[in-house]
Amino acid sequence: MPSNSAKNNPRTKLYLITGFLGAGKTTFIKQFLRLFPAQRVELIINEFGKEGVDGTLLRTYGAMMSEINGGSIFCACRLDQFEKVLSESAARYPDVIIVEASGLSDPTGVRRLFCQTDRFPHIDYQGAVCLMDAVRFPKLYKTARTCTKQLASSDIAVINRVDLATAEQLEETVSLLRGQRPDMRFLETTYGQIPDDFLAFFSQVQNTSEDTMPKTADLTLRRLTVSISPEMTPYELQKFIEMFAEETFRVKGLIQTTEGLMLADCVGNVVSVTPYNDAPASKEAVGCLTILSGAGMPVYSSVKKAAAWYPSAVLSVSYE
Amino acid sequence: MKELLFQTFRHEETERAPWVPFAGVHAGSLKGYDAIEVLTDADKAFESLMEVNRLYRPDGQPVIFDLQIEAECLGCDLTWAKDCPPSVSGHPLDGSDEEPPVTPCNCKIPTKESGRIPFVLEVMRRMKEAVGDTTALYGLICGPFTLASHLRGNNLFTDMFDFEDETQSLFDFCNRVCMRMADYYIEAGMDVIAIVDPLISQISTAHFEQFMSAPYTELFSYIREKGVYSSFFVCGDATRNIEVMCQTNPDSISVDENVNLLAAKEICDKYNVVIGGNIPLTSIMLLGNQQDNMKFVVNLLDSIPVKKNFILAPGCDMPYEVPVNNAIGVAQAAIETDMVREMVKNYNPEEIDTSGVVIPDYASLEKPLIEVFTLDSAQCAACGYMMNAANHAAETFGDAIDLVEYKFIYKENVARCVKMGVQNLPSLYINGELKYRSIIPTRAALEQDIRDAIEQCKK
């Protein structure tokens, strides 16, 4: 049965926790739980073979835990198992749901799910935290594409284990983060510890999520322009952007497609291509995608490679 | 038919695309067995796979879809679930990330007697004997990268950075495991050896080329020398790695819904590699209705102008709970495409205007109303049987009941199906209540239902 508070205001806040295997997600969650005293919290865990969250701690905070069967933890396309557990959790109308994404799988699908507001109408998605291990991150970032995808899907970064990292490791971790997500707020910590006002980070995320493209000059930003032919279908446009989205922090453009004028918009790596019914500001504004990325991201070569998949539809790629 | 698939592997143009349902644990659901039963009990697995063969009429069919078979033999701990394959929860080569991974001795390579391999081989032999003349059988092997991650755990990704030689050595060991498994499965009669490596989508093209290009090239060449066909299965967004996968020279690759199949096919055609895919597992097969499945398949098939170098298949291992009617719908669309195209030409869920549909006031009916929703009872066999059952009842009860057939080939009936929430065809409703879905009722059962409804109307 829902609690009294849930009955009166049956909305559940949901937080997504990402980060590679061993980045300290469990330790972080133990700290994070303390920020919700006297609230009904549910935890959804999607990982096997790791130290579990302490049962006593869960009881202390009145939290319930669900696990997701992991036979298909690799599969971004098997979100149904996650949705099933989430629906069960949501049906109990907790105040808060915390989802720990599998460390090895691509969280893009989970992130995308919460952009579809009709799927879980009484859930308020608050944002995603990406845990980064300051010691291992520079190496993992080069070998595991998941790390890039996890950062792309997140809103706040927590660089963990800074006490164990050398100055060079920490500097490189920050520089990689800044390179991919210059827009992202981050904090450095040990043992997953977070300040008491950590939840305020999320309200800032929500306030900025509707921002338009940054207009101020920033020397660390790279701005690419891609010219698109009206022969492209909306599906092709979507798949084209997905090929490099994770290396950008913003993609936007009004594109004439085979099915009419579309607004292509991508923050992090969640790509949306939707019909645009207003009149465009100018004719020049139509047909160009603007791509913003941080320093050090190989976005130009990635966009060129993606363009090779759509040779007749992508007309040109150039730096502004 | 098997020959159709072989023609495709030989890069010949065919009259239709071959169809290969990846029914792993889902096969068990057809006979009421859970994933554990169907992945450990040869009788239950065989019975379930035969049901897949009967219902889905495949040209090719995997025998056991479990990427943990080899890992289990090599000492990984498994956690079992009833609705999906087991997952690896303990990694025998796990340890400090400051120490390189240890390559196991070749003496550890699984034998025909290890773990569940005898079970797999038995099911393969029985399937070969039962349907091997008409259906191409796929033996599935966990690919070297995913197997290495099963063995080593999460350190594998830092190993690739810190200990390149030792990591390559571990991959090479895993590749030797794959070759040995291929020997066993080919000997058991498998026509196609599929190497399934989902984690390939998680590494960069550069790392694929550094660590995986050589092992995979060797592996596919080895399978080819043995005289059978090969396939390279990935899942997730493997778009960037499609080209380097083709360069390892498999006979085919198989991708899921994350990949733009048409664009990927152009890349594959360049290398003359067959591509298979990519019916969405969740949004269409699991959560869609039968019409969604038929429509998706017809559109996919129609988008491929030349019937060559393409295999119709789900994106990956089908979810356990895929409704049987959805997969039957896919099979029908694959095999009788022209007929199904005609059936679903008016079906477009986003554009259906249901405002003109008047739903009867079921609670106030004077006599029972039997509504039969069919694709078209003249064309679809199951629909014909359902309609016959209703017609027999109409003869028995005469004027005491009303009977109407709604054929899905007409636009207004599509709208009615949407408004009534009809999920499968054929379906039979009495007074607005779903009574029979796909299953044709016996005469006695339907007559009893009607007598009950007559009583209900009198009240």
C-alpha cells in the first residue's frame, strides 16, 4: 500500500547511478542513501558477482532492494527485464528509486527510457551520476567504449578514490572528463563520500537541461558543421547522429528530410529527431547540424566515418 | 528450407530471404519449461526445439543458445534464472589488476565430456536426425572476447591497456577453445557455426584490430576448411565495428536493432558477407502484437530490393516470454510475404482513426453477439478454422445469436481491432469479452460459452 505521503503526491524521484565495474558505485550508494532520511527508498541493482549493499544499511533507511536477472546484461536491447523490475518497484509508490546500472552495459537505453515521459508517468527522472575511479579511468576510457557511453548518459560526475591516484592520474581523469563533457559538473572524493547538499546538484541539472546551444566563445570547444541533404530519412539521420553522439556534448539542427522538417537534438548521447512545425528563423538555418565537442575528442574523424555510411545524404563536414 | 539458407550463404539470389528464429530459452516457453530445464535437460530441450521447428517453420535454427557453456567448463560460477540464460557471477582468473592475466594451460580446453557439453551434443544429434534434412542447424559458441571477460572479469579492460601481450595470449587461448568447440559441433552435424560475441560492441575499432582481427580471421578460416558455414553474432551498437568484422571474413554476420541494417548491408555487400537481422526483440517481438510483427517484417523485407546476402532473424536471442503468435506472425510474413503484405496494408497504428468505430453496448444486448476477428478467413488457415467453429455454432443456435466476422484486410476493421484492443488474430469475443485467442475452441466448449451468454442476456 502506498504511504500517506505517496497517496497525496504519488510521484517518485528516480536517480540513475552509472560507472564502470569497480568504480565504487556500491560505496557511493551507501553514502547516497543517507540523503533520504525518513523517505521510502527502493534500490534496483543490475550486477552480479560483487559486494552487495549492506542489508543492515538498507533496513536503517527503510530501503527495499530488487535485482535484475543478469543473463543478458550485455544487451542494450533487453530493457524489458529492467522495465519489469522498475514497474514492480514503481507500483509500490516509493518516494525515491535509485537504479544502479550494470557496470558493463551501455546505459544509453535506460537513460533514453526516462526521456519517454509516457512510459512511467509518475516517475520524475532527476538525472544520472557517473562514478569514475581516478586510478583506473584513464586506462578504461581507452579500452572500454562503455566508459564513454556512461559519461555521455550522465549529468553529474563523481571522481572517486582521488586519495589513491597519483597527481598525473587525477589530472588525466579530469582532462578526459573535461574533453568529453565540458558542460558537466563534477566533484572529487574518496570512499564515495558526498556533501550533504549533493542533491542540489540535480536541481541545477534540471534547470539547465533545456538550455539552447552555448553561444559564448570557449577556446576548449570544437564546433563542427555538417550539411545534410533533404534525401536523408529521419531514421537515417537518427542513426547517423548516434554513430558519433557519445563523443559530443551537444548536437542540434533543423533538417529537411524525406518526411519533412525535423528538429535533431542530442544532449549527451540521447538523440531525438522530431517533426518541427514552426517556421525556421532563416533558410540558411535549415540543413545544417551543429556539433559541439570538447578538446581532445576525435569527433571530426568519427563524424567523417559516420558520413561514409551515408555517402549520398551527408554533403559536407567542416569546422566552423 | 535448408537449401534456401545455403543458397544465401553461397551469395545466390533467392526467391525469398531465409528465416532463422533465434529461439533459445524461448523454445522452452512453448512447452511450459523454464530456462533452467531447457538448458540442462536434453529431453525437454529437444521437445522444445521441435516445437520451434513445427510452429515457426524455420530455414535455419540454433540448437542451444547459452553463452556460458564454455565458461562453466572453465570454472566460472553461474547464477541461474528461470526466464533467461544463466549469468557468470564468479571469474576464475579474477585477481589484482596489477598482475597480468594468466593464460590457462591448453589441457584445460573443454572436452566432449566437460560440463554441459554432453547435453548440448546429444540435443544436436537428435535435432540433426529429426529435422537435419530440411532445417540448417546452428551450433553457437561464445566468442573469444566475451569468453575472456567471463574468465577474467572486469580487469580485462585495464589488462588490454597494461598487459597487451598477456591479454592477447588469453584471447588466443579463448580462440583455441572456440576452435575445439567448433570441432565438436561440426562432428555433431551442425551446418553453421555461429560465434556469438556480444562484448565486441564495447570495444573500439582500433582495439578490435589489435586484439581480435587475427584470432577471428583464423577462426573463420578454420571453420571454412571444415566445410561448414560461419556466422559472427554481435549485439548492441556494433555499427562502428561492422567493417572490421567483415574483414575477418565470416560467411555472415548478425546484428540487432541498434544497427541500421540497410546501411550495414551496403558495407557487408562490399565484402560479400551475408548480413542477418534485425527484428527488434523488445519493442516488436515481446511487446508488440502480431500485426506489428507482420508489418515490421514485411517492411524490412520490402526495403531490401535484391533477395541476396540477407537472412531474416531476430536481433539476438529471443526473450523467453515472446508471445507465440508474434513469432508465428513473423514466420508467416517471412514465408508468405505477399499474402501478409495484403493483410497488413491498412495497419498503421499511429495513423488509425478509431473515432468512427461504434462499440456495441454489450451489457444491454438482447442476445449474444459473437465477434470473430480474423486476418481473412479465406486466406489464413487458422482464421478459417476459427470462423468455421463460429459458423457451426450459428447453425446450432440459429436466430438466438448474432455473428459477425471482422476481416483485418479492411481499414475500418483495423480501427475496430485497435479500439477493442485485439492483440492476436484470430480471436473470438462473446459480448465484448475475449474468449479464444489463436486457439480454436472445441464445438462443445464454444456451445457452452454461448449457452452461458444466452442466460446472461436474459438477466
